[in-house]
Amino acid sequence: MAPHDTILSAIGGTPLIRLARASEETGCTILGKAEFLNPGLSVKDRAALSIVRDAEARGLIRPGGTIVEGTAGNTGIGLALVAAVRGYRTVIVIPETQSDEKKQTLRLAGARLVEVPAVPFSNPNNYVHAARRLAEALAATEPAGAFFADQFDNVANRQAHIETTGPEIFTATGGTVDGFVCAAGTGGTLAGTAQALRALKPGVRIALSDPEGSALHAYYTDGALKAEGSSITEGIGQGRVTRNLEGFRPDHSYRIPDREALEHVFGLMRDEGLSLGGSSGVNVAGAVRLARELGPGHTIVTILCDGAARYASKLFNPAFLRERDLPVPSWLEGAAEALP
Ligand code: PMP
């Protein structure tokens, strides 16, 4: 393999990994795309790189300029690494409820962090609106200007998945992919990958895997944006049709309770050596449901968005799980006592 010129060309090109138990239980081939192997350790590196390249091509960002974004964390980590290589500064507005691990990673990546209360999009203090206002203010005061990355409504995000994620899945399965399923935060991964796969493989089945507390499942099944319940997963779930979701419709939609998602997260860690975050669990649960709907013999691909290390204090913390009446796997609880 030729040396990479910068870390940026190591973004994408992630392997598909067969998920053994999910495949055996359904009689399908269920494959997870290992996005946690990206340099910033999540699927969002792809969107970050695409957004910055697009802004450069449009002349929206100048050398030494500041990139501002509102993010649950992973997009900010991707932006911070792209910015480091391309010579920009990064300011990240993050809801204070996001994991400390992600906040710490952002600081280590050189981003300046602004924590804001977690309030809905309809509230003007929501992190996305706060980031947009901050970008406007910095554009006037920073010598090299500022650029609002706007991942939810900037379709350079979706474009990354049209150009890379979708074609990679088609090629790596030798064109045998029958179904693709994932959750939506901005919707870039779902809508972009779906658009590419539908063009390459007419008839491919696309499914949304939605956490509780998100309005998209109701929207695609009943036509009304309606949210019920809540989820401990981060980075997924959406209360509106973002620009990245415009023009997109899934063929199937599933609402996945945390309990079902966590069973996959814990099982994949214990039995298959895959150390994953909560949104990957929602995705694998959705892949299993789609496999059951399509029947044995199909090839179904989903996204393994990021890794467990980003959530050690939450998903893998017995006290955190118990407080929310969620199952605590025995190996997580008794690991130390079990030693001689
Ligand atoms: N999983 C995680 C952990 C994320 O951070 C995100 C992005 N917020 C997603 C899934 C969803 O990806 P997208 O924004 O492309 O819908």
C-alpha cells in the first residue's frame, strides 16, 4: 500500500465485517461497515471531509479561518482533524448531555468547546442555532473569517455517502447487497448511501432504524412527525426532515428500544470482539428486523458508526444502566470479582 500523503486519505474505505450471531439467527448474511476504523473513529469523518472540501471549492472558507459546528461530538471530532490538516481552527457547540469521552476527545483534537443546555430544535438556544449565531459573530471578528459547517442542512454531508459509502458497499459485496439499514441523525448516511445503492442496484431494500424519542419512524409510517419515549443512544434520532433527508423515503422503518439495541452492543463485544457505541446497536437491531422481513438468504448491510470507548462512562457503566432500568451484562458487573 502506498503511503498516505495526509491522514485525510485514510478516511473511508472501511471493511465490511460479517456479524456471526445476527447472520446465523436470521439465515441471512448481515454485514457491518466498520466506520469506527476511520481516523476520527466514526462514520462522521466522511461528512466532515466532504463539508470542508465543498466549502473550499465554493470559496466559503479561507486559510486560518474558523469552522463552527453544532454537533453531538463525532462530526466535531472529524472536523477538528480535517481542520488541523487543512489549516483551520475549530469551534464546537455541543449539548452538555453528550458523553465526557467525546468532549475530552474534542479538546484533545484541538477544538474549542462551547457547552450548551440540551433543548429542542424549536428552542432558539438549541445547539444548532447557537452554533449558527456564533459562526455569524466570529465571521465579523476573526481576521480570517468563520464558516458554519451546518451538517444537518448542508448536503455536502449526504454527498460523501453518495460518492463513497454506497459505492464501497456495492463493490465489497460484489453487487449482492439486498438491503441496507441504519439510523439517522442528520440523515446523511442513510439518505446518501440509499441514493447510491438504489442507482447501482435497483430493487435494493432501504430501512430506517429509529431510536425511541425520534420522530422519523412515525413520519415515514404515518406521515406525522411525532416522537415518543427517549433513548440513551447519542448522535441519532431526529425531530424534523433535514435537508439531507429531503427527497428520501425508506422502504421499511423500525423503532428500536434501547434494550434491544444494547443486547447487540453487549453480545457483539463479548462474542465477536466488536467494541461499539449505542447507535451501532440500533443499526444491527434494524438489520436483524429487515433480515426477518426479507427472509433467509439475503445480504444486509448496516453501519457500525463508532466505538465503545466513547461511551465507557454511560453504556458500559453498570450504575448508569441500572438507574435507567436497563440490563447490566454479568461480565461487565462481575469482571473483577471473577478473578482468582
Ligand atoms: N451514530 C453516531 C454515533 C453519530 O454520531 C451519528 C451522527 N450524529 C450517527 C450515528 C448518524 O449519522 P448521520 O448524521 O449521517 O445520520
